[in-house]
Amino acid sequence: MENYCLSAPRYEEMEYRYCGKSGLLLSRVALGFWHNFGWTSGTQGQSEQDFERCSAIARYAFDHGVTYFDLANNYGPPAGSAEQCFGRIMKESLSAHRDEMVIATKAGHDMWPGPYGEWGSRKSLMASIDQSLRRMGLDYVDIFYSHRPDPRTPLEETMQALVDIVRSGKALYAGISKYPPEMAQKAYDYLAAHDVPCLVYQGKYNMMVREPENEILPQAAANGVGFVAFSPLNQGLLTDRYLNGIPDDSRIAKGGFLKKEALTEEYFKFAREVEKQAREEGCTMAQYALRWILRRPEVTSVIVGASSVEQLKQNLDI
């Protein structure tokens, strides 16, 4: 691992897009750490085999032009383990290239016991950024997101915490995720008024989830905010994985977030039509679905997950 060196002329292989009206370019495909980078072999820690698989995925991504790596404090499982894994990858393979990378993390979902381990209070966010930096072994992250809106905490408190985190140097930019339009606009206005403009909105957007087209996408563009799409393949529903049933190693079979109830007749009809269109364009369903999102000028980047280098390779070949 210590002898790792870059193996490809990576920047020529990737398109980079400005994030909103900022000067920050993001790779149009980002590597997400929501699944596949935790302790998949058990709860006692990550096996060397698991770590090497994760490290190979991250190295391949960077080798082929991916500069944006997307994490959150609660990614795993267990919560925190994805950041720990990424921190080890950085230390053993990529630390020399820190200034070539955009590393993002988030806080807001359930992370540790007690009243301060989730949501958007100043107490929670300040503790979260410090914990994340320790787990990843970093001095700063490039983007720190409020991971979800907090119905109990005044929005001004959450946004001021983001302002202060950026001003402290622990993050370079602030972002929000999953905020409804009215709250998003208040967040944009507050951050702009305090000279820490919102860089990016991260939301779920794909061929089956198109609500952002109504308000979120045009609102972000009007405010000079970039948009990053998560779950672009709708947890595998926009791949050929479920066209012929439920594979034994699939998320549905393993009891993940995706449930078998999603495989309705309406879904199969839709998925087969997408698969037909993909074949006509000479690509896979997944590649077609990613291209479909990236056709939108408001979209800066799409976040893809990967359980293997081969899966990532296919998703980058768009």
C-alpha cells in the first residue's frame, strides 16, 4: 500500500463542472461512502480484505478523475466507520494528493446517544465537525453539509454554526441537503447575508424521483447554488439488477433500505422501457440513468456508490 502511485492520466478522462456560481470545479461523478465502506464483515472492525477492497475502489476513482469524495458522520455501518475507513485510505494512499481532492462530510442524522447526537443545533454540529476531522485524520474538509433540516432548532442557529465552521477553517464551503424549498431559500439568504454563500444543495434525484425539477433545481440555479444528486440509480432500481427477480446478494435480499415492495408491475414496466432505451444508445441502464441526470445544466455532479472496482468502472464510463 505504501508504494501506491497513480496509474492513469486521470484528469483528461473526466468532465469538471463549476458548482453554482462559485469557482469550485467538481468531477461530474463523485464517489459516495454511504454503503460499502463500513465494517461489512462484522461489528468488531474492518477486515483487511474489506479494507483493501474499499481502498482499491477509492484509488481507482481518483486514478480516473474523480476528485469529489462524499461522506457523512453516520455513514457505515456502524456510524463513523466509513469516515474511519476513508481516513486510513488517505493516510496509506492519497494524503500526498489532498489538495487535488474535494472531501465532503455532513452532520444531522442520528450519530451518537443522547440529545446532541443528531439534528442541527450548534452543539451538535460543532461536535460533529471535530469528530469527523479526527476520524479522517484531516485538518479541514472542503464541504460541510447540514445533512437534513431540523424542525426544532431555529434555522438561524444551524446556519450560523455553518458560517462559524467555515470561518474557523474547518471547512472551506457550506452546503445543505434535503431541505424543502422554503427552508432552503431562508438558508441561502442567511448564508449570503453572512458572507458564506451556500455552495451546494444535495438532494435525491433520478429518473424515478423527479420532484427536484419543480422547485429545488430552479431555486438553486437562481441563487447561484450547485446541485449534487444522490441516489442517482435509486438504490439499484435503475440498473438491470432486479429485472429478473431479487438476487441473493442484493440490498433487498439483505434487508437494506430498499424493500421488495418497490418491485411493482409499474416498476417493471418502467425499468424495461429504460433498459430498451439504454440498449438503443449502446449503454447499460445505469449509464443511461446517470447520463439522464447529467443532461440538466443545474446538476454539478452525481454521487455513485460502488461495491467493487468493476462496478465503479462501468459507472464512470459515461
